[in-house]
Amino acid sequence: MRPDAAIRQNASHPLPAGTAQARWRMPVAERPRFIQLETVTKCNAKCPFCPQNEIVRDPTRMPEATWKKIVDDTRGWGVTYRPFLTNEPFVDNRMPEIVRYIKENDPTARVEFNTNGELLTDKLGRELLEAGVDIMRISVDGLSRETYEPSRVGIDFDRVMTRVQAFLDVWDHEGYRDKVFTEVRMIEVPENAHEVQAYREFWGPRCSEVVITGLYQWPWTGQKPEDVVLRPCLKVLDEMFFYTNGKATLCCWDVHEKAVIGDVNIQSVQEIWDGYAATCLRALLDDGRRDLIHLCSRCNAYGGFDFGKFESAGD
């Protein structure tokens, strides 16, 4: 759940309790609304701020039977599927097939991508649009080679700009503007802060929305025990995350499988969502005890979010 969605929650609505004495009672969905699938473990970039290149996981490519089972388990749920995790989705050349399978006979399903754009060729872009992709978020972290390439190591700035603009031209001129939401986003850092206004002016007319966001930290990327934020978490309320091996984790920032809550090869998606591991970890988070969860004990996410409306009255 994103912070803006959490703010819109009706605090007067009965919320499922983690434990009777929990400090907060967070609105956990009856079933996931967003599902991320790590269909491959690879990325075409080596960004210095991302731990993606530390991933050592088998298999490197999610078996077809695994991703199809996740989709089949959740058909008709109104899920937004994100076929990526800590990887670049278009390293996997099966993406048009995966989108078609997700959308097949399920008018409630939506498909969303986050991509760095370098592999978004004209052929791939057209196939994705024709297959029924709903949301395309493209990260372009700079408006010049000088600001872009130090952050996106290994990616050619000119190739990204050419391919992203070509995709957006097809989206705009071939009837997809009202069907597909497109977002171009930049992580603001001191090196590119002077480009923010020009960035908005350049990309604004070319896509649905421009987003300027801040750089965040994955858990266990330098935080000390005293840095942990003893608060609930929004990530566990309506999202699920699956590795290539079919295991589910509590959080998309769990690069190293520190908080596995189930295995879709031997359980259904609903069984994992309602399972003992997920329930216990959510209960700890409802009590603000991130320090008792190995993964979360080095996490400072949502430190500035106001959880006041979810505070328990002790009932």
C-alpha cells in the first residue's frame, strides 16, 4: 500500500487486529491487491544505490509453471501484477507472453511495469501495448548524460532517451493515451537537482505524469540497530512478493530472503497470505516491533508517515 492510499483509508471502518494489545491496527486486505513476480534475477544496470547485483538465487529465471500458478491462483481478484522485483523486467523476453496470460479472461487484472527503459525497443513496446499493459513507469534519472550515467551505471543515456521517446510517441499517436498510464520518474540527488524544472518541462507533455522522488534505503544497507523505525509498515497490507523460486517474502526490499513467509509451489497464494508466518509478522509490525523481525530490524522506511489514525484504542 502506498502512503497516499493509506491516508485515504477510513479509520472508522472495522480493521483486522494483529493482536488484542497491538498499538496500531493496520487495515490488512483480505487478499493481496498487488503482486510482484521476480521472473528473472538479472538487470542490465549496475546502479551504485541498488543491491540488485548482490542477488544469488536459483533459478535465475522463474519457471513458467510457477508464474502461471500465481496468476491462476488469483484470477478475478482485481490484482495489479508487477512482473519484476529487484530486477529489470525486460531482461526477460517472455514479458509480452506474460502480460497476455495475465489479461486473458480476467477483465479485473492490471499489469504494471517499472523499467529503466534501455531495453524498451520499438518491437517490445508495441507488443506490450497490444498485449494490454496498463501502467508503464520509466525511470530516467537525469536530463543529461553528465547527471544520468553516474547513477545508472552501465546504461547508455542516448539509447534510453531515444527508446523512451519512441515508445511514448507510439503511445500518444496510436490510440493508447487513454488506455495506458505512463509515468517518467527521476530520483532527485544533488547531482541532478538543478535539472528538476527542465525535466518536468521536457517530459510533462510526453507522458501521463512526471514524478520526482527521493532516494530510499533497502533494509540492511548500512543502517544500525538504533536507526530502526519502531512503527508499522504499509508494505504488508495489500502487497505480495515472489522470488524466481516461488517463495514469497514479506517485503519487496527483501533482497536476500530474510523474511520468507511461504512457497507457492506447495501452497496457494491465499494460504500464504493468511498463513501463520505472515500473520505473526504483521502482528509484530502492528505493535511497532520491527526490531523483533530480522529483515525489518534494519529498516527506517515510513519514518515520517503519520500512523495516528490507525492507533488502537485497546479493544
